[in-house]
Amino acid sequence: MQLDFTEQKTEGRFVMYCHSEALKGDGIRESLNTYNTFVWNKGEEQTVWIDEIPYTFPEQAILPLMGNQHFRFEHPPQLVAWKFNREFYCILDHDQEVGCVGFLFYGIRTPFFITLNAKEAENFEKLQSTLVDEFGERDRFKGEMLRSLLKRLIIKTTRLGKSQTESCHDLADHKLDLIRRFALLVELHFRQQHEVRFYAESLNKSAKTLSNLFALYGQPSPSKIIHDRIVLEARRLFLYTDKSAKEVSFELGFANPEYFSRFFKSKTGNSITVFKSRK
């Protein structure tokens, strides 16, 4: 079953999949109409492929997925999912309301499997039932009610994610916000800005302060996060487009394609030629 709501004026769209074979994400292939997604595995553990990398999706777990990720599932009928575009609800514009940017979405930890105990699963069952009922309404309040329920879903998942992230237990809110802001800045600027200094200055911090904070709470170094994001985008472009190595290097801010080729091989262990041959 697929339930769909679209606002005609804004083209905002909110979709709910209930045990549907149609559930998948086309990532950058669908770049003109991207959606953020929450997927709930209500069955046994299964495999999810994200950008062609297989992961084990635990039973009774929630998985947030971003619009630029390509994903598919081993057993879609075991899943319930909610996806929405930025016209329906923009998590960037409303981060003060839900606090998920740089954590659930555009965060450092990916993929992020958030497990549910029996009580939490029951709460999500109730929320699912309420959403199904609301999708069936026909009045002018439907869009705002669905938006409110989506916000509830995001906040509940964010709270659970924080409770299951050890570093969040020790991090003061302002330090967690600093890490979240860094993650978002990387997402916005990784194509042009490859040095930690740019991000540190944007946050009014020194590069050393950032590195120390990330090390203190067991996070990857800021430089590694930047490099990993560049490599991830390069992989996507090689997997899902026909762009040449030279085109990809320029798109990712490398003036010298040969330097980019060496960078890619040092981070992945494979040359670009070998990687593309495995598509």
C-alpha cells in the first residue's frame, strides 16, 4: 500500500509506504525531486544496499535515508516508510523545531540504525495508525496535520538516536550543535572546500579546537570527514552517471585530475579505472 499527499500550491509531497515492493531510492538519478526518508523494519533483519554497499538492517529498527542516497532492500514488504520533500517540510529551515540536521540527516554516522524496544515499537505502531487515518482525510487541515505528525516522527527518532549514541550522553548541547553544524557545512561546501580551516573559521573556532573536540568524543577527525564525503560523492558519480574522471575531479573541486586520481586511490584502495569496471 502507498499513501500519497501532495500540496498543489507548493508541490510539497509526503508519501507513506506500507509493505510495498515499490520502496527504493534513486539518489542522484532523481536529483530534481529528492526526498528524505524514514524506513522501519518491522520484520526480521535483512540487507539494505546504500550506494551499492550492503548493510545489515536489524529487526525493529528505524533507518533515516537522505535524498542523495541510492538504496534498495532485500525484503521491502517487511518495511514501513515515510518520505517527504523539502517543499513539504524543510529540515534545514526548521532545525530549531526538530534538531535532526547534522545528526539523523547529513550526519557523521551513516548508516544510522536506531533500534526499538517493545514499548518504542508500540509507540511507532500507534503513530503509524494515526498517520494512515490522517492520509484518509479530505479536509483542508490535512496537510498541516500530516506535517505535525511528521514532526513528531522526526523528533521521536532524533531522541532515540541520541539515547543510543554514547557520545551524546557526555556532550553538552552546544558542543553537539557544533558537531552538527560542522557536518552540515561539510555537506554544503565539500565540493569547493577541502581544508579544515575553512570550516573552523565558519564556526569561529580554530582547526585545533575542532580536532580536539572530535577526538575527545570519539568522532572521526574533521579532515577525515571531509575526505570521506568527497570520496562518497565521487563513488556516486562514477556509479550512477557517465561522467569521466576529469569531469568528476572538476565537479569536486580538484583543478588537477591526476591529483584527484591519486587521492581517490589512496582513500579507496582502487584506481578509478578499476572502480568503474566493477559497476
